Amino acid sequence: MKEIIKRVQEPTPRFFQKIRNLGLLLTAVGGAIATAPVALPVMLTTIAGYVMVAGAIASAISQTAVEDNRLL
């Protein structure tokens, strides 16, 4: 567990920072659609749920990428 925490605290490469930010954007858009105060088609809210999960996973995984291989 300490190794994971150490990886998350290390600098993240620029490419993975972009993926992390894109994942956060997808999660936010999916959340906004899923919690919209108006009635939306079921298919749209289902897709929004999948987009939220994909965005969260992309953000979490890209945050663990590090710039050098000394932790491997």
C-alpha cells in the first residue's frame, strides 16, 4: 500500500496529466447528465453512467504513471 501512495505522489508525465484531466471532464459531464433535473431518456442516463465510470478509471490509472522506472 505504501508503494501505491508513493507512486501517486510522484510527478506524472504530461501525456498522463492530459488523460487524467480528460477523465475528470468525462466524469463531470456524465455526472451532470445523470443528475439532470429534467426527465431524460433511460438510454442517455445509462450511457452517462458508463461515461462516469470510464472517466473515473482513466483518471485513477493515469495518476499512478510516473516519470522514471526507479519504483518498479
